Amino acid sequence: MKKPKTFLLIIVLLTISYLLPQGFSENYSQSYQLLDKPDGSTYYRLNVTVQQSLYEYYTEKSHSLNSNSEFAKFVTPYALKPIADCLLEI
């Protein structure tokens, strides 16, 4: 009677350990090289990292515009605030 319960417990634990790493999202990273001015010689590197799920969310959105007033749908102030803060430091 003890062997079936142990076997079932092992199967459950293996299943959970197999599914668990997939539950954690990976990150999407992109690097940008910036100049201090258009003809400047000082370079800055801006590294942007977002959760893969957030990247996929915005990738799947429609990026077509029917009028100029629709540019607001691409504004994501909370998601981009850390990037804007880094740019202000430069």
C-alpha cells in the first residue's frame, strides 16, 4: 500500500518540477548606443530589459494607425518611466 502512494508522490513532484521553470518568465533585453549630441564623441549605452510576457503583450498588439490621434495608444508612461529617468540623467 505504501509503494503506490510513494510512486504517486514522486510523479506529482516530477510534474511540478517540470512545470515550475516555465512559470517564471524570461527577460527580453535590447541595448541602444546613444551620443551626447549629434556629432558628439561621448557614447552612452542604454540597456532595456523587460519581462518576456510584457514584451509579447505589446508585440501582439496592433501597430497600425488609422489617424494621427491614435498615437496615444502607443504611449505606455508607467512602463517607460525608468527609461525616461535614465535618459534624464544623461
